[in-house]
Amino acid sequence: MGIKSFQGARKVTQQQNTTQANFKVCDFMSTDLITFKANQSVEDVIDILIRYRISRRSSC
């Protein structure tokens, strides 16, 4: 399960801006996921969460 920090939809360029809102999944996806392995220590995970300012996980 990937953990990410959601920062909202990507900006729409002038060419893509239409009268109808056409949202795609890629507008909201994060491409730089931070993942953890089951054998990683809690201390390592906490250090990474703090370093990348992650305060919540994605829910499925």
C-alpha cells in the first residue's frame, strides 16, 4: 500500500480548459509514491513520514 501526501488536482493548461469539466484519474494521482515494506522498522517509517511531511495515508 502506497502512502502519499495529496496536494490536489494538477493545474489545467489553457488548451485543456473547456466549458465541460473532463477530469481524469491522472489529474489526481501521485507519481512519486513512498512505500514501506513489512520488515521495515517503525523508526525508519516514522523518519520517512517526518522527512516528507506525510500526515495521513491514502484510504482504500
